[in-house]
Amino acid sequence: MDLKSYEPFWLIKNGLLATYPALREDKVCDVLIVGGGITGALVAHQCISMGKKCVLIDKREIVNGSSAATTSMLQYEIDTPLYQLTELIGEEGAIASYEACSKAIDNIGLLSRKIESKAGFRTKDSLYYASRKKDITWLKQEFDARKAAGFKVKWLSENEIKTRFHLEKAYGGILSEKGASIDVFCFAHELLTHNVRHGLEVFDKTALISVKSNLRSHTAEVSTGATIRAKKIIYCIGYETVGVIPEKFVDLISTFAIVSEVNPSLYQRYKDLLIWNTSDPYLYMRTTDDGRFLLGGEDEGFRNPQKRDALIAKKTDKLERSFHKIFNKSFFTDFSWAGTFGVTKDGLPYIGEHKQFKNTYFVCGFGGNGITFSVTGMEMVAHWLENKKHPLSEWFRFGR
């Protein structure tokens, strides 16, 4: 499955950051990690820090799946509003899920400093505004739920949003202190480079063909003809997990993004802010660390890569017109692309074991919080490797 189309901005901006060989000889390890995007890079970092001997493989070039197409907005807000999530799974699980995403943003900041990252991690406020007057009622309910749960939020009126942020047709909104942005393509490469120096082995263009398992280990056959014997396997393949797990547990959605020409004035005004709204599908916006503006949205159900790609020009035009309505300015597009993400029934990821796969773990950070969910997945992997149960396992499990 092709998870992105055209060339996303991050690939052009960063160029060729690192290259890895295909696997040509048999390997033995403690943990085989399948998937070389941001999730695989984070999980590999966790395993290496625990002293595990790890091999990571990807069927593409490293970080060339959906991690190359992400908009890299780091938010604690989950696609399902807190008050709705509370109704679905209860207050304890809902607040714990939101708190985990909040903690994940802090952890990314700490990790980026630890490895001396140049991926542009920047903390920001997050504005979630009502794009329709009818949305104010439930958005205020969401504000009350977040405030009661202890999140640092402020309600802004229509006039306050227009005066402070110069947005048109914003009828009120929630301003949160917690948010950030980063170049995830660059960050994932940095994590892998850092951990290769500490013993991680990485192989690209190495597809997993089959796995034979017994009580103690797995023997994985890959596309080059080599085998990998591992005590445990961790799948970090995102939306392509639908091709591994038999039951339906996620819906695939196409999303579209555009990045502007360098615009210093626009960058200065919005460099410390993430913006998203209550439209259906919602729009999401941020600046990049080289002075551009990024706008995404126009989501629709995924059918196949060819039909998705054929929509890019049309979706680019719609996003440009949406920008003009919101900011009363023209958007001059330098880059446009499409990506694929997954939507679950409650907005939460699937992280954990599956009854049909022994000594195997899945880290699937679905939805708009894929990156922060993957950071939480690191912690959950650590618990799994030590035969401990993580507090979030009940709410992120398969079959819930």
C-alpha cells in the first residue's frame, strides 16, 4: 500500500539524510522491529536503551512511508473530544489518554535535547476554534471538560480570536498552552542514527515475507532471502497493520496538505501557534521552521492510491480557498501532497498484544495523534518487555 503521494515537503527540505543496506545475511536478535518510520525509530530507541539486541527492517527506504507525509503537529488533544471520550470509555481512561499525549510532547522535547536534534522541536499554544456558530455549544462543553481535568485552557470569544490571531469566521475557541511542532522526518532519522551508534542494526528495502514461530522465538524470512531469528517481534507499520491483523479495526482516510512559499510576516505572526477548527473534516495549520505556512485537511475515505493522487490538484485549490476565507490573504503553494491515516471508533490507538500472535507487540498510533501515541507506545513496550502491564493497556488493546 502506498501511504503518500507526490513528494512531501519534508523529503525535499531535508534531502538524503541517511542510507541503509538491504539485509543480505542471516541475523539473530532479541527484538525484531518491523517498520522504519517515527514509531519504529522511537521503539528502537526504547529497546536499545534497555540493552536489547535489535534489528529494524523496512520494505521501503527508511522513513519513507507515512512518517514522510505527516504534518508533524504535536497535540495532547485527541480527535475524539474529551467529553465524548469520557462518555465512550469512562472518565479514568479518557483523562489518562489525554494526559499521556500531553506527557508525550514533553518527552519528545527531552529526547530531542538528549540527542542534540536539529529537527526544530518548538513548543506552541494550540487554538481549537468553532468554524460554525452551532459548534460553540459543544466546544464550550469540551472546554469545561478539559478545565475540570486540569488542563491549562482558556476560552476565547470571537472578538478575542479576531483581535489576537486575525482569523475570520472563528466564533469562539479553546486556547491550550500545551502543543509543539517538529520535523518528524528529520527527527526519526536522527533517532535511528543515534541508536545505530549504540548497536541498532537497520536495513531498508527488506520486506517481511513470513514468520514461523515456536514457544521461544520467531524465524522471519525477508524479501532478500535472509532470515532473522528473534525472541520477540514489534510491528510499527501503522496503517499497513490492516494487512497483518485479520479483523477490521480501523478505517483508512486520505488527507491532503499544502506548504506555502517562505512568508516571513506570516511566520512571525503564527510561529508559536497550532490552529485547527471544528469543520468536518477539520482544517489544521502550523508554520515550518524555515518560515513557511502549512495547511492540511479536506479528508475523505481512502479508496486507492491512484484515485487519491488524482485529487491533489482539486484539494490544493480547496485548501487555498479555505485559507483565503480564514485569513483574507492569498496562499501561494510551493508543495502539495496526500497521505493516508487511520480512524478508530474512539480516536484511540491500538497498542498491545493480539491473541493470534505470540511474543509479538503492535504499536499503531492512529489518528491525528500518531506521533504522541507512539511516544506512549515506547513506555508500553518497556512494560511489555519486562512482563508488566501498562495502565493504558485496557483502553488501547485489540478487541476493546
